[in-house]
Amino acid sequence: MTIRMITYSAHNRFHNLEKTVEHWVRIATLFLRLTFMFFVVSLCYSNESVGNFADYLFNEKDYLRALGEYQRMSFFSNNSDSVDFYQFRIAECYRKRNDFDKAKNIYDELILKGVRDSELEKLLIISSSICSINRGALEYVRITLKDLEKRDGSSDSTHYLIGVSYLKERKWKEAEEEFDKITSSALKERAFQMLREISAQHFKSPKVALLLSTFIPGAGQIYASKPLQGIISFSLNLSLGYLTYKAVREDRRMDALLIIYFGLQRFYFGNLEQARKYPIEHNQRIIDRIVIE
């Protein structure tokens, strides 16, 4: 009886093992079939069709998915010129997503490395300049674009970008002169519309704000569109003046001196610093609205 049970148990274990092996063989076979099918589909799915799909996503403003497609194409491509182009498109995706730092790094790496296609090189310089303008490196942009004009001749793109760089510095006359050189009527109209809109904004003068707050603490802040800060500054300095007057009236001259010394350091001069800073921030918020896509 014991021998029978042992034999039966061994038979069951062998049968279960056989089933397990058969199960894994089926899984392995299925995996190999799927791998082969994927390989065949990959061969049929050419780089041209992938590129068309990536371009379609880019044109549909689905920049994140387009970025992934261009990165995949760049990784698998064996042609250096194609890789350069795909890297340019990757940078374009970053730029369209307003990630100007990543985009500019790729543009500049390609420019420093050197590309054989002169048109691509020009596009790289233009796109890198756009990123620089959006980041505020305006003088650098003008030098770069004027060098490009000396080499390849002027173009609407260079005039437009140089004009925008002047616009962000509030140099209206220089911007107008550059925009006037644009030959494309649509681009010229857009440039002058931008000039009209920005120049019509209410920019604040740090000097005027500082002068106002010198005589009436808080007035400069109110002038710079910070009324709450202006009221707080005026109240604090008024309280400081009252405490000083009270100490002098009660013949507490040392207290009066301490109040004046520490009060001037903290509240009055702080009021002047705010009056200088707030107009600059106000103006910068207006300028930051100028973003070139």
C-alpha cells in the first residue's frame, strides 16, 4: 500500500511538472511570435512614415508626443545629417513648450558642432536667438543676428527679431526702424501692432517713484500700482514720526534719537527701496508679455 501511494504521488508530480513545462513552452512560443510580428511591422514602418507622424503631431501642437517621436528617430538613425535635423526638431518642441533653456542648449550645441546644411544652420541661429530674446539676452541677440546678416544678407526674420529686442528695452525708435525694413506685409503689420500695444502701456519711472516716497512715504508705491504697500509704508512712517515727536516733547532725547536711527534704517529707507524696486517690477511684467513662439 505504501509503495502504491509513493508511486501515485511521483506520477502526479511528474504530470504536474509536464503541464508546467508545456505551459511555459506555449508562453515562449507566443512571445517569439509577437517579437517576430513586431520586427516585421518595424521593417514596414519606415523612418519616413514615422517622420510624417511626428510632423503631424508637431503641427497639431502635440509637442510632448512629437518630442518622443523625434527622440526615437534620432536614437535609431545612422545618418549624421538626419540626426542633426531630428535634434533641431527636438529643440523646436522644447521651445514651443516654453522650455527655452533646454531648447537653446540643443541649438547652441548643434551650432558649435557644426552642421553641413547651411539652411539648417541659419534656422538654428534664428531659433537660438528667439530663445535668447525670451530669456532677456538682448544685446547678444543683436550681435548674433547682425553677424548673420553680414554673412547671408538681411531677412524679415532678422529684422523682426532685432526689432523685438529693441522693443523689450523700450527703444521705440530703433524698434520702428527695424520693423520698417520688413518686406512681408503680414509680418510688418504684426510687428507694428506689437509696437503700438507695448508703447501704449503705462510704464512707471523709478526716479519719479523714489522722489514721491522721499517726501511722502508710500506715495511712490501707490504710483507703482502697489496701493496696499503704500498705505502700510505711510502708516509705519507716520507712526515713527509720532513716536519721535512724543519722545522729544517728553524730553526723552535718547529715545527720540534711537527711534529716528532705527526707524530710518528699517522703515523710511525701506520705503525708498520699495519705491525704487516696484516700478522696475511693474515694467518688467509688461515686457515679459512679449514672448516669441
